[in-house]
Amino acid sequence: MIRSTNPAIGTELARFEPHTSTDVDAALDAAASAQRRWRGLPIAERVGLLRSIAAVLRAGRDEYARLITAEMGKPIAESRAEIDKCALTCEHYAEHAADHLADRPIESGAAESAVVHDPLGVVLAIMPWNYPFWQFFRFAAPALAAGNGAILKHANNVPRCALAVEDVVREAGAPEGLCRSLLLPVPAVADLIADDRIAAVTVTGSTEVGSIVAAQAAAQLKKQVLELGGSDPFIVLADADITAAADTAVAARFTNVGQSCVNAKRFLVEHAVADEFVAAFTGAAEALRVGDPTDPATRIGPMARADLRDALHDQVRRTVDAGAHVRTGGQPLDGPGFFYSPTVLDHVTPGMAAFTEETFGPVAAITRVADAEEALTLANRTEFGLGAALWTRDLERARDFARRIDAGAVFINGLVASDPRLPFGGIKKSGYGRELGAEGIREFVNVKTLWIGS
């Protein structure tokens, strides 16, 4: 049985019987058949679907936002922003997909040559609960524009969101079967990956899940894109604008209740400004309103599941036992639901749990460093490599410094965030491949050489 639970109060919302093997077989047949027809349409017709999806999302914005908030606990203001971002991304690819996939003529002597882009087929999307609409449409907008079909295996704590995503695409006028959501237990995923009707796989999730899926897909020689965990550094150098850095740091750490792979997690601050930064950051964290996620004024809602809260508290406990100082928070909150107090840990050092492990919740780890070189060394002392933020007024030094940070993206004096115009993804155990931008739409195409002799 697959259950939907409201994490703000801990009560069950709904339960669903998993799809059967017969259901899965029918869905894969329908998706493969629809995709064969879909790929033959001109791209101008395919991107029309994206415009319709954006319109459906905007029309149902409040309804979909309430669903996200009820099922995984995101504050309602952020849920509405998530739907807006999905619509914006669909509109972006509707505008730019044809340019990204245009044939590229190549000079090759007397012959006529070009690089062309053909869709791969039906792509399996294994998606997490933390951005239940955005994670899917971030992949689906470019994939559908390129001529692919999509099967969604969503996290099992957001089944209503999974079914709603399918309804959005259907209501927008997609060919029947082109995009389906399957509610399945985790062990059934291996058979999906192995099925010949699945051409490729994209995963957003933990490094552990990514490793398993990558091995299963590799055994079938199927293309994968993996967007996995992160322990992003937020580097504050002595010449930074401390007020701006601290204000941004709060959003960087506590957006989505800290449950994002690209949240800042390790704050590396030069000694000369550490006390000032810690005071400003802690004060701002203490001012965050915690409570009912349906209230537009709430900034911190519940964590998505009780086990996630328990794991986070264990990381905090082990970090404090190792010598870190709690500036604020550090405890689960009493009452119903899965709430954890916004927490700032100071004097965190390498080897402590909050430095070494990915902390997926509202906990910030501050490490004081002697200088910029130590900050760089510690920023790179992680198995992850997703995003990084660098705060300094010396932009010439910043550009050089940023190139030495091991990450898929470095934001200077700003908040690390995904943008449909820019490629998004990581290195090391944060995964491989890219989503978004021109690079993202080309992940699930066959880059084909076409050579025509005279």
C-alpha cells in the first residue's frame, strides 16, 4: 500500500494500491506507441504542448500548491513559487527548443554534412518528494520538446502529486499515454529500468539511490542523468558584504525547510568576520516563523517524514558531541507533525557529521577558516560537487577562485538556484549529466552525424 501523509499533523491523507504488472505493461506499451507518433511531429507542434502545460499550471496554481503543501509540508508561498517555476520553464523551452535542437551544418569537403538531434524514446524519470512538481517538469519540458515520452516513478510519499502531474499533462492535450505516472514499490523499479521500452533513465535523489539506479541502467547500456546529493559550501571572505551575505545565507539554507540538494549546508567564514556573520545569521534564523505551512507567513514548515527528522537530529547530536556549539535550535519541536527547529551550529570542523555528511533539513554548519585558501581547501573536502556560493567584493579574484571550486555551479554574491537558461548538475558523488539550458535538452537525444555524398 502506498500512503500519503500530511507531515504537518502526521495524519494519513489517502492510500493507493500500487499499479500491477499488467498496469505497467499497458502503460509502457501506450507510452512507446505514443512516442513513436510524437517524435514525427514538427517541433513547432511539440512545443505547443509545453505552452498548454504552462497554462494549465498557472490556472491551477493554488490547487497544485495546496497539494504540495499538504503532502510534503512545503510552506505555501514556496509551493506557489514552485508551480510558477514549472510554468516558466515550460514556456522557456517552448521558446528556445527549436534553436537548441536545430540541425548544425558542418564543413566536410565536397560532401554535405550536419549534426542532427533525434529523440531517444521513452525516458524513465525517478523523482524525489522535495519538489514534487518542479523535479518532474524540469526534466519533462525539454524531454517532451525533443520528442521523447515519459514514465514517472515518483517518491512514494507524494502519490497524489504524482497523479496530479500526469493529469496536468493530459489536460494540456498530450497524446494519450505519452506521459504516465506509475505508483510502484521500490523493488519494482529494476524491472522498469530493464524493460526494452525504456530508452533512458533520469534520477534525482540521494547518492545511494543514484548508485543503485546507475548500476541497473548501465547493465542494460542505457543512458542516465543523475542529479544527486550535495553538501554545498557557502564561502564568506573577509571583504564580503556581511549583511547581504547573512541575509542570503538564511534563504540559502532554510528554503524548503533545508530539504534541497542545492541548499547551502557548510558555511565557511573567515575568522576576521566570523563573529559578525554568525550573529547576523543566527538572529535571522531565530526570526524565521515556524508553524502551519498553509499560512503564507510561515517560513519553516515540517520536514517531510518522521524518519528524516530523526536522522537529522542524530547528525546534530553527533556534531555537538564532537565539540560544535549550538547557537540556536538543535531540537525537534514538540507537538504533532515532523517539525525541527531552525538550527545554527558554530565551530564545526572537518570530520564532524554536519561537515562530512549531507544534512537534509533546517541545520546550518559554520566552520571558521583562517583565510581564503583554507576556505577553498575545505570547500573541496567533500565527496559532493553540486553548487557553491562565494561572497567577496573582489570580483577579479572571485572569478579565478570560482574556477578552483569543485562544483557544477558557483554563484558569486548570490543565491545558488536553478534557472531554465542555465545548465544544472554536479560532479563527484553529486552525479553526472545536466538538466536545463541547451545542455539539458540534448541529454536525451541521439546526436547523429548525417553525411551525404555528391
